[in-house]
Amino acid sequence: MKYVRVEPLQDRYGYYLDPQGYLEVLPEVSKSLPVGVAQFVSDPGHYDFHNSHCIKDLTLNKITLSDDGDLISLEVILAPNEWKHESGLRIQYSDVQALDVSTKETDGTLPRLGSLQLDEALPHPSGFSHEIAFTCGSITIVAADLVAAWG
């Protein structure tokens, strides 16, 4: 990520998370983002760790990629953390140009993504890029726009 910091702590039992650099440039960056993305990342609860609409600690439930012959769409369903969220989050991406899912092996177990840490959306010639960092991997999507809904 360019502005958001997600760095493992030295003791390997947590992460240093800092969205402040992104929040500082977001008013300017959001002018170049598609409408749905700008609304999603500008939500006051998005990076507020105490807010039930903060994306931190969600977990990936399901990804559905659809190709209708003209456009590729993507639906990402994130499950809530029972201690923090009232509901999960559904993100629908339109005109998807790229999808990259990276996982890493953790202590000899099967690769998995783990808990969502933070994300960052930036302008891209195809619309925007959305990088989502998890404890054990990441997802990067390039698309025209998105619609996000809690519940």
C-alpha cells in the first residue's frame, strides 16, 4: 500500500496499523475515485477501530467472480467479527480488470488470509485499485467502481 501502513510487530503477535497517511490525502484522492469507492472509503467509520463499520477484523467469507461475456463482476463477502461488528460487509465490483489473491503459509498450516487489517483504494486508469491487507495475505482488485453494503 502506498499510504496505509500495515506492519507486523517484532513479537509476531500483532500489527502496527496506521491509516493516517491515507486519511490525510483522502480528500484530494477521493476527487479522482469513482463515486461508489469514494463513498466507501470516506465513510467516517471506515478506519475508526471502535466503529462497527470499521473494516478491521472482518474475515473473508466468499468471493464470486462472474463473466457475462462483456464484463467481469466480482462480489466479496466479508464476515463480521462477533465482538465488533453488527453485520458483515458485501462489496460488489463492476468491470473488473484484475484480481490478485496472495496468501502465505503460517507455521506449517495451510495458507489462509486471516483477519482483515486495513485497505486502501487509489485511482487507476481502469477506475481504481483496491488493496486489502489481511494478517496472512492480501487481495488486490482493479475495477471500474464498487457498491458496498453492510448487512
